[in-house]
Amino acid sequence: MTYCLGLRLEAGIVLVSDSRTSASVDDISVYSKMHHFTTAPDRLVVLLSAGNLATTQAVRNQLLRDQENPAAERNLDNLDHLEAIAGYIGEINRQVQQNSAPGPEQASGFNPEATFLLGGQVGDGPHDILLIYPQGNYIAASRQKPFLQIGETKYGKPILDRLATADLDLGQAARLALVSMDASMRSNLSVGPPVEVAVCRAGSHQVDQRMKLYDDDEYLAGLSAEWGDGLRSVFLALPRFDWES
Amino acid sequence: MTYCLGLRLEAGIVLVSDSRTSASVDDISVYSKMHHFTTAPDRLVVLLSAGNLATTQAVRNQLLRDQENPAAERNLDNLDHLEAIAGYIGEINRQVQQNSAPGPEQASGFNPEATFLLGGQVGDGPHDILLIYPQGNYIAASRQKPFLQIGETKYGKPILDRLATADLDLGQAARLALVSMDASMRSNLSVGPPVEVAVCRAGSHQVDQRMKLYDDDEYLAGLSAEWGDGLRSVFLALPRFDWES
């Protein structure tokens, strides 16, 4: 399983991913699910992935090959807005899935689907995050709901529903994303560290802060402990029922 | 959808259920999912339900008919421990599902499954909560994880993973269950009020406190607001990254 999320703030974007992959509970590995592409200097393209690992790797490799191909009609360097890049990634995603569709002689139950979260900015266009479905179509975050999630999304959603607003500063947004990730890692063993974080200021066209937080990371441990202690304090101060002594 | 949960504390048990049923988004109703059976005075039997509404109603009706039948070999009044009651309910649940299994001429996609959460105590036996699966088998809570959930369980789980311990008093446990329910109602529209709460002291063989909290309930609104304000305060006080100014 996987948990990745992105927030689109007025100040920029924040992207966070876990790194655990599990073909089954006895086949667990660590793979980065965050890829920051080296692109033309007028743009930023960061891609988070969830789903079939063969599909996500094949999509990434195709994107890289297209970048190296001067004859490529479309690639990450020449498309002129972020939605066009999302559509292009979506098409490659569909194509890769079709290539590995199981034949009639093969076992069912195989699922080649992959979902992506694209964060970036092209030229003077707006910075944005886009969720690219296995079908190749995509959606943007909204101002009212300034976050998108892929993978094991439910455990980490309530805190985002409560606290995610577009006016958070980038540090706050990165902390909120880590709190959401922490909830997912505690409730689902198949979501695990290292946790990667990319923080990108609007207009900078680069990843301004990149963190890779391992299991024993001091900041992450402190954050989780302070959050837990704080929750407990708030909980203990909640109003009592009238039937309590 | 549905969200029901139970906590087993040293002090007793707490059961909480939502009341929204949805055959589809344009077919939403309000049904109580908490049933407190009138039983012999040496016992307490409360049943929460999730899944197919026809199945859960049929199971409840069969339990009631068996209670009224003096010749019934087994019913809620004569079984001598809570696990036996869970097994008996599980068998009825299986039988009811078999009765409504779709024929070959019928559309697929129909799911008669139901899941139950049984809370209670029989005689001098321990008070307990048991989760009864559609297959008829069941599990108990553990001391390390003193809660069980049915229905839409994920949104409300992180806060239980953080704060649920067997030494909570009954008021605290009921508040924690409501915070968990609040998270589920905010994140999933198909979980909704009124929220029913049953609080049962160990050994009392009765529901000592029963609450039905509607949409406009003052206590629930206050709890949700104080919880949200508290979360925000804790969040804003979390340690900053070293790259923040």
C-alpha cells in the first residue's frame, strides 16, 4: 500500500509520500514514490505514485525517455501548461496498463492500475497539484479543499478535513501533511517510512526544501509525540456529560 | 454506509452507532442501528449492526421470535455466556443471508452480508464486546486494543489508536467514541446522525446511560467545536522545521 498527499497553498505546494511497497505481507520493500524530474528551468514537475509498481516505474521511465528524445512531440520539457503534462502522463499510464493487461490464459486478480499525484508549475502559470486516475483523466484540488491524496487515504483524511486551508504557510502545511501521514502509518502497517517531503514556493520552479525522514528521525518522532500529548490534553479537557459526577 | 463502535473498559462498555442508511446516494434513510434487547434480568444484550438492512432486520426479528418461543432450544434469555450468544447470532446471520442469496436469473452485485457488534454481559461472566462477521464467526477486543468497529471504520480509527485504553472511565470512553464518530461523519456523508450512545457499567446488566444525539444536539456541537479548536491549537504549537524563519 501507499499513502501520498499534496497540498496547494497560496504560498506554494507541499508534497509528502511514504516509501513502503507490499506485494503481500511477506514481500515488503522500500521504494521512493516521489520523483522530482530534472526539467527545463521554467518549470517544476514532481510526481508521486500509488498502485502497481511495475506500472509506475514504466510510466516514469517513459517520461524520462521522452525527455531525452529530441524528436518527441510531447515531453515534460515542451508542454506549455501543467494540465497538458497531466494529460500526457495519463495517456502514458493508460498505455502501460494496456501493455500488461492479463491474457485469457492468466490468473485473474492482477491489477496493473496506477494513480499519480502531480505537483508543479509551468512558466507563469499557477502552481498546482493534480490527481491523475488510472483512466488517464485528472482533477485539481479546490480552494475549499486544498489537498489531494492517493493510496490509503482514509486514515489521514479527518485531520486534513479539519485543518487544511489554503492560507497555511509552507511550514505549517508540511507539518499538517506529516501529522496526516503519521495517522496513516500508525493505523496501516503497509504505509511506512522513510517519509519524503518536498516543499516548493510559488514561482520558484524548484523544490526549495526536500526532506527524507527515516524511522528514527528526531523531528518526526518529536512531532508525533507532541501531537499525541496534545491530543490527549485536548481530549481530557472536553466537556463532561451531565450524568458524570 | 454505517459506523458503529464499541469500547470495553475495566469500568464497563460503551457502544455508539450512527443512524444513516443509504441504498444509494438518492435513497437515504434514518434507521437505528442499536438494539437493546429486553432479556432475563441476569444479562445485558445490545446489538449494533452494519451491512444489508434487510438482513439486519431479519436477524433481529428472528432473535425476538426465539425469545417469545418457550420451545426455543436457544435464545437470548437461556444461553449461558456471551460467546454462546455471539455464536447463535452468527448462525442466524448466516441462515438469513443464505435465504436471500440471489438466484442465477438475478442481477449480480447484490450483497446480503451483515456484520454485528455485540455488547453485553451474562450473569457473573465478564462484560465484553464481540464483533460477529458475516460468516458467523466472531472476535473479542483485546486489552491492548480495547475497541471494535464495524462499517466505515477507517476515518475514526486513528484517534482510537492514539487514545483508547482500557482504563478510561465511562464518560471519557463515551467522549472518545463521539470524537471518533465525529471524524467519520465529517469525512463520509453516508455516516450521519442521530448518534446513539449506550453506556453500561460492569455488572449492572443494564444500559445505565442512553443518549440519542440529533444533528442540532448542543453537547455534540460543543464537543466537536472544542475538539476542533483544541486540535488547531496543538497543531499551531508543533515544533518548527529548522528551515523555517
